[in-house]
Amino acid sequence: MKASAYISVIAFLAIFALNILYGTVALDMSEILAVIAGASDNETVEYIILQSRLPQALTAMLAGAGLSVSGLLLQTIFHNPLAGPSILGVTNGAGLGVAIVTMLSGTTFLCELLNGPVAPIGVFLAALIGAMAVVLLLVFLSTLTDSHLVLLIAGIMVSYLISSVITLLTFSASESAIQGYVYWGMGDFSLVPLRKIPWLASVVLITLLMCLPMMKPLNALLLGERYAANLGYSVKKIHVTLLLLVGIQCAIITALCGPISFIGLAVPHITRFIFRTDNFRMLLPMTAVFGSIVAMACNLTCTAFTETPIPLSAVTPLVGAPVVLYLFFSRKV
């Protein structure tokens, strides 16, 4: 297990370096090293490395970690291996909040999202309200049924309902607003410039740190809610706290990067498979690490092999779909 952890850290550093070294524009290694060493006089190369590739790598690292831990928490709370931010509609809820802001702000939305000093607050709040609305609905539905499959289907239906509302909004919106929302909806780690990284980093890192004291209660939940209650834990308080953290993480990531599917679903299972453990003392931090690795690998796939970046939404299902099929055919769901 220690060897796997060391290999994971090496893979993390390697994939981060590859995100800096490779992209849609081919650069000489000497130019890249000069920028890293602070000895470059080429402003174009400096801009590509420091204002494009570095922010994308950092955004992918943070978003991957946040979404993966969110998926792990949802799977534990609902005792469902197919639970995830995108499957249960949490990401769609955040997307609905962003859609409302988009349609109301018209042509200025995308520009303000990228350049405005205040716009990210409004977008984040709209995404947070949408994500938390879905989270609270899932909590309510979980009190009505003990069937994990029914709850999963309910989450999927909620996603469809939200998609319908978004479709109605786009039907009556201006062409420029629709174009901005569609572009955002493809998912893109390049939407976050370097000066906006602190917004993302502060929220994601704080929520991840707040998950660390919950590792012992989460281990107790694995043995059943009654067992956790017998140990003196308030199951309801644990659920509410974790769902709140999930909602905040998904809101900031979705608001700034667009809806990113499957990473939150697939990475926790990949981590369990590699480390062969359900102990959250190992599982939670390594899920964050693997989430960063997978997200940065997806970003590299989108940017390194074509002159025009590939939409992120076209790459992440290549990771998640095989995991879902494995879960079905291995009879784990």
C-alpha cells in the first residue's frame, strides 16, 4: 500500500509537469525551462506557460480532487456505488443556477465570468443555491425510501427535470447568451485565469480540510447507520455536514469550470481498486490525489494532441463509462 501511495505521488507530479510542457502550441523545451527558471525574455512563451497552461493544470488539480471526494462522500452517505455529483443531479442543479444567471445577464456573462472582479461571486452563489436545492431534495427523498436503487433513479429523474428547465430557458434566451452557456456547458479548465485560482483553491481546499475530521465517523458509517449511532455519532448531523460540503465543492467547481461528469463517480472506485481498502484514513486523501491525476490527464488529452482543444465533456466519459459498466457486470450494484 505504501508503494502504491509513492507511485501515486510520482504520477501526480509527472502529469502536472506534462500539463505544463505540452499543449496546443508546440514549444521548445529550452524555452519552457527558461520560463520556469525565470530567465526568459520571450513574452509570448511566458504568457502561454504562466497564463494558460499553469492555470489549467492548477484548475484541473483542484477540480478533480473536489469532485472525486464529493463522489466518495455521496457514495458513502447513500450507500450506493453509482452515486456521484453528476448522476444524482447535484452538478445539474449548479448548472441550472448558472443558466439562470447566464440568461439574465445576456451577452456579458462569459466576459464577466472571465474578467470581472465581482461576477464570480454572483455565479458561485447561483450555482450554490442550485446545488444545495438538489442536495436538500435528495435528503428529503432518502427519508421516504430505503431503496438505494429508487434513490438513484430519483436523482436521475431530477437531472432530467433540471435539463428540461434549462432547455426552456435557452429557448427564450438571446443567441449570444445561448452561445455563452453552451460553451461553458462543454466543460473547460481554461475558463479560470490565474488571478481567479485563489477563488477556487480557497473553497476546495477548505472544504477538503473540513472532511478530514469526518474520517472516523465515515468509517463507522461503513458498518451501518445503527452501528455509527451506537458509537455516539449523530448520523443526521454527519449527513447534513457532508452534503453541505459536497454542495459547496460542486457549486464552485461547476460555476468556474462548467459541468464535469463522471470524475466524481469513477475515481473513488479506481482508488478502492488500487489500494484495496475502504478505510477513509487512506481512501479519502488518495481519492483526492487520484482525482487530481485523472482530471489533469483529461486536460492533457484535451489540449496536447490537437491544434484546437477538445471539449472536456467529450473526454471524461471515457474514464467514467467503463467504471460504471464494470460495476454493473461485476454485480456490485
